[in-house]
Amino acid sequence: GLPLVVVIILVMSFVSARSMSDMENYSRLINYVGIVRGASQRVIKLETNNRPDDALIDYVSGIMEELLSGEGEYGLKRTVYKEFNDDLEKLGSRWDLIKEEISDVREGAGTEKLLNSSEELFDIANDTVFTIEEYSGMRSAALARQLIITGVLCFLISLFVIIYYVREYFKLSRKTEKLADMAGRDKLTGALTTERFYEEAQKAIDREPDARIAVLYIDFENFKYVNDVFGYEVGDAILQKYVEVVKASLRKGELLSRTMADRFVLLRYYEDKQRLLEEQQELDRRFVNLDVLPDKHSITVACGFCCREDVIEQLDIHGLINRANYAQKTIKSRPDEHYAFYNDSIRQKLFREVYLTDRMQEGLDNREFRVYLQPKVSPYDGMIKGAEALIRWITTDGKFITPGEFVPLFEKNHSIKKLDTYVFENVCRLMQEWHEKGQTVVPVSVNVSKLTFYTADFIKEYREIKERYGIPDHMLEIEFTETVACENEKYMTQIVKELHENGFLCSMDDFGTGYSSLGMLKNLDIDILKLDALFFR
């Protein structure tokens, strides 16, 4: 559009410049026709008074010749206006006639004829001036029309261009908004991404400080089992269906995000907490009743609620999500409980976990963690044939913290490896003391957590500790649970092989709790098998 406007303006500017140049020429023509009219009258007056002026006659003749030819020193150009040109021809002819009559008068003829021709020339000159003035007016009107048309045309084109680009701008804005919305959504389910959820949820919290807002943290039970048994396509379809069900229930301002895998976060407005719980239960029932899994298998949902009114701290959206997640974890893997609200009891437990996490390093430095040995007694002769190392936490002020409280916590916050290494080194130190005192040294079993097993260099680290304390091969037994062994049988087979190569014995604890099979024992070259009581029952 813009080049077209420029071209039109250039063309019309050229035409207008030409027209104005013509207008200037018309003015000169009028002036010089006027000069011819006036000068010719003076020539005749001088002739009738016997005062001839040939120079003046030549001056008028020069102007007249240039008016007729369009060429000369005065810059007078011919026009295309026929009536004006005809008048000029008449004027030229009349001037030629007057020059002949002047010659006659100079030879003795009377002046009457010359005076009559003078009046006729005057009239013709007047007509010529009026004609060119009329033509000049016509050209001026045409130029004005051209300028008006050009202005209107440029205005219309500019208006069109403006309208076009305004439409393009809004179209682009809508496209940008759509792309931004797509970028802020999970590709699989269409739920919000974590980053966008955090941003929009925080805005909602800041915008409505008095509104009743709840954050829900939702997790599917044993979803890994679904993917492994039915395949990832079925798993993805389940996630998509769940988002579809939940999104259909969202009210204005409410948000849904898929944080990772099978975990979702919801921001809800509510009036009554019981009603909020019932709505979520109804949603989950509706989802489960869709028969999303074949063979009548069902999905179990664990959901934690954190209502802003139940939080005594000033928390942002991250804090609310963390507490909803914590509430969800309190009922995870409990077959009879699927929903939990963050409350004072959970708050105290959370603070307790934060306290224990912060105190762990101090407890290790102060040797508050104590290693006890549970003997393994032979049923044949009652002699101690070995032992299992157990860890207990007794603080400096004498408080006893059970392993059931701190071990799962350290596993969750990934600090359990430090405790595993601490126990292992204490066992090695104790066995070295037995040897130096001449006491009987028996094999000792040391538990190793899943996190430690999946640490690449843990065998190398344990071997170096064993060698530093001079512990012979096959005196240290590395114990792991049946659950760890079953998660990645191929990996565990390799780990057991490397442990044997570095002089360690291997034992599996809790065998028979429902995960493993007797067939696995054929492939896993363990030394000691500890049967769980459930196996016998």
C-alpha cells in the first residue's frame, strides 16, 4: 500500500508541478499580450504625431513573433488551447496589417485607416487576454480538482492501509496470545505448565487476599504399574481423560496444572471445605467410573488440600503447593484414605521433619547416631555367628528418635546416603577394635538404602573404607530389601556381581512380601535370604 501511495503522490506532484509551470506561463502570456496591446497603441499614437519609433515597432514584433512561435528570449510557450491560439493568429495578422498601414502613412497616406486598425487590434488583444485568462482559470480549477482527488485518494489508500495493518495487528495479537497459551500448556494434556500455573496462581492470591482459596495436590497411586502393565499409550490416555474431566468443572479464575508425570495441582475457590471435598470426590468418582483401564482395573487417587485460611504463615503459591503435597503424602499408599487437609497436626509433623533435617549433620558430628548390633544366633549350638547393624538416634539431651521417624525422612530428602556411609564406617571401626583386642570377629550385615544403591561409586567408596580399616573379605554383608531388588533386576544383578568381586557378601531382606518371585533367585546371586513372616503365613 505504501509504495502505491508514494507513486501516486509522485505522479500527481509531477502533474501539479507541470500545471503550476503552465499557470506561470499563462501569466506571462497575459502580461505580454497586454504589452502588445499597450505598445501597439503607443506606436500608432507616435506615428500619427509624426514621431515614428522603429525600435518600439521591432519590440512589439519580437513579442508577437514569440507569442505565435513559442520560441524566443521571453520564455513564452505555446498553449494547446485552440481559441487562444486562434486569437493570437488574428492578433498577429492585425499587427502585420498595421505595420503595412504605418508604411503607407509614412509615404503620405492618411491616418484614418491606421486608427481603425488600431482599435480593432485593441479589441482583438482584449479578447486574447480574456481567452487566456479563461483558460488559465479552467487549468487552475483542473489543478485544484487534481489536488483534491489526490488528497482524497491518498487518504483512502492510507485509511485502507491503516485498517489493514490494524486488522493484521489484532490478528497477530490473537495468534501471539494463542501461541503464548500453547507454550504455557502441557503438550500431552493441555493443562497449564508448572511455570505458568505459579505465575497465574500467585496473581490470583495477590489480587484477592481475602478470598477463600485452596490448593489441591493430586497424585495417582501406583501409576508406574499402569505404564508397565498396560503401556504408556494407556497411561497417557488416562492423564488426558482426567484433565478433561477436571477442566470441565473449573469455574472462573480456577487453574489446573500438570506438574510432572501423574501429578496435578489445582487452585480452587470455595465457600465451605466440606463442599470442596465432596466436589473433588465426585470428580474422582466420575473419572474412575469411565473405566479408563481395561479388565476392570481401577485407578486410585490421593489428594492433599491446603486452604489458605488454615495456614498461619504468609505463604506464596510455592508454599501452599508444598503443604498440599505434604498433606497428600500423609495418606499416600493408605488403602482406606484418599483425601487429607493440611492442618495443625500435619504442620507440627512438617516442622518436626524440618527440625530433624536441620539437626542431621549436627547429630552425625556429635555422634548422636549410635550403631547397635543385633546378634544372629545359631539354632544348633546357641553361638553368635553374625550380627546386623541397626541405627538409633539419641540426642545429647537424652531424647530417643526412632528409625521409623528419621529413616523415611532422610530417604525423602536424599540425605540417607550420608547416614548409610556413617553406619558402614562405624561397623568397620568396631570390627577393627574387636580384632585389635583379640576378640572374636563375626560377619556383620549393614543395610544400604535404594538411593545409595543407585549412586554410581558407592561400591568403590565402601571398598576403600573396608580396606582402610583392614577388614577381610566376606566379613561385611551388604543388605538390601526385596523392593530394591525388584525395581531393576538387571541392574541389581550387575551390582551383586561387583559386590562379590570387591569382597562383600549380599543378602536380601523382606523376601516374600509380594514383589519378588522364586524365579528371580535363580538369576540374582545372593548369599543370604531373609524370609519375611508373611511368606509363611
